[in-house]
Amino acid sequence: MTDNLLLAFAMVLVRDGRITNPNTNFISIKMKLQVASLAIATLLCSPSVNAKAEKSSGSATKDDWKTLFDGKSLDHFRGYKKDKPDPGWKVDDGIIKFAGKGGDLMTKDKYRFFEMALEWNLPKGGNSGIIYRVAETKGPAYHTGPEIQILSSMKVGGKTDAGSCYALYAPMVSNLKPNGQWNSVRLVIKPGNHVEHHMNGEKVCSYQIGSDDWNARVAKSKFSKWKEFATVDKGHVCLQSHGAAIWFRNLKVRELK
């Protein structure tokens, strides 16, 4: 704060009758205001204030992520309509490995608006999927939940290829890695039911559940026969069993608001 500004502030105090001699009290006023300015600057730069500002803005932080697989156990999973995972799902060398026999592996928790990240690998090629907002009904998981397709082929426009919302929305880019290599995936479901599929660092597919376009596509698909399809607001996530060996690692999730 400049001396001229301080003197002007002192004159205001004189006018209001707070001090009687601005020249005598100028040094004292200057020191007090400098101390106050330093205290305010220190408060604004403190980690706690910054953390509160970040939280209030709604931006996600590193601490929001919940690890679903720690490389050691399947504690956060069970089988679809079962209390425990099927024996076909095993942990080996920090990886969830499915040998090809058994049902889907399902999260114990349910999610509404969320972001999930993971890596998948088809060591010999084949078929699988990530099915979200699943309810446990008489039918399979895909009777209620839409699916991110996992497949050993991918092309732009392929509605049943890797990265697609199976049979509904095709990938906009093709960036599949060869069999035996790891592909990274992020599934993002935002408030308002806007969904994004990200694969290997690129957004490959997006849509809005319940929109006119979504409803028209579902009406023309096999999903129209399943009245509960994509109607579950909050559901489980399933890693699909489809007869092929499939590996997963680095699974984590965070809820969005």
C-alpha cells in the first residue's frame, strides 16, 4: 500500500473523528495496515482455503478416486446375482484374469453419475464388455445396462466394435491396440445422463441416455424388447463374461455431482 494511499486513509479517519492528528499517527497506521495486508495474503494462499475453493467449484480431486482393484483381491466385486465371484475370475500377478468360464464379475456398489477408469487386454482376441447401471433381474446384465464393447476389432462406424455403445453408437475414431496389449478406458456419466467413452486417451463415443436420438435408436434395436433396458438410475458395473479370456487392471471409480 503506497504512502499517498495511507495518508488518504488517515484523512478519512480524521474526518470521521477516529484520530485527531494524522501526521502523528501516520507511521502507526501504516504499520498496522501492512500487518493486516500480510495476514490477508497469508490466509488467501493457505492450502485449506485453496482446498475449500476447489471443492466448492465442483472440480474433481485426486482424493475423489476409489480403488476398485488393488492388485491383490476382488473384495469390491461379486458375481452377477451371486454372493461371490465365479471361480473363473482370478487375481494373478496384479491382474484380474478371466479364463472364459463363469458369469459376469460385478461391483458390489452401485453408481449413478460417475467416472470409471480401467485397462483391459484380450490376450488372444475375443469379446467382452463393460456393462453399467446394471440391476439384478431374471435376465442377463445387458437386459438392463448399456455396454461399452470390448472386442479384438475396431473401425469407425462399427456399432458393435470396440469402444462402441454396443449396437447403438459407433466409435468416432479407431485406436485399438493389437491383441495382447493393454487398452485404457474411461467411462464418464455426467448429471443429465450425458455419457462419454474414452479409449487410449481419445474420446471415441458420446451420447445422452433418454434423448430423442437415444430413444429412436433403442426403438429400432433388439433392446426395445427389454423394457428395463437403460432405465436404471443407479446400478452396478459388470465386467462381462463372453467365453474369451479377458484381463483387467487399474480399476478405479469416482462419483460425479
